[in-house]
Amino acid sequence: MANGTKNTWRARTVRTVTAFLPVSEKRVGECVNCGACCKLPNVCPFLKYNSDGKSYCEIYPIRPLNCRKYPRTKSELITADTCGFRFE
Ligand code: SF4
């Protein structure tokens, strides 16, 4: 995991309670459907996979704000190995 941020329930709680804040203007890139953020810290029951191996969210239109905005800040990004987003 990058950035020193741990994949913990505490980190998940922080993401959840701060999810109403705006996404950093320094974020660039796009989601490449790796599904890594859907396993923080446990595998989400709504995480599914297409036949091509790409992940998708079974409740995408109504997914929670913290999922919608991940990674909202550089410090939140703990899936940098596979995530299509990065911070300048
Ligand atoms: S970790 Fe990044 S690229 Fe992967 S599903 Fe989440 S937002 Fe998309």
C-alpha cells in the first residue's frame, strides 16, 4: 500500500466521514475498474466481475459517496499500484 496510509477500518471510517468534502483538484486520471478500492478493507459484497475480468459495482447508481469519490485526496490513495488515478 502506498502513501503510508494503512488499509484499516479506521482509514475507511475517515474516508466515509470526509466524503462530503470536494475531490482534490490535483487528482488526474480515471478509474480503470481494477476493483482494488472495493476491497478496502474488506471485499465489498457488491463488487462483481465481467467475463473480461473487469470489475463493476452492482449498485453503481446508488453507491456511497466514499466509493464515488475515491481517491478523494492523495493520502486516501492506498491502491496506487493498480488505480488509474494519481495526484500531481
Ligand atoms: S482503485 Fe482506482 S482504478 Fe481501481 S476501481 Fe478504485 S478508483 Fe477505479
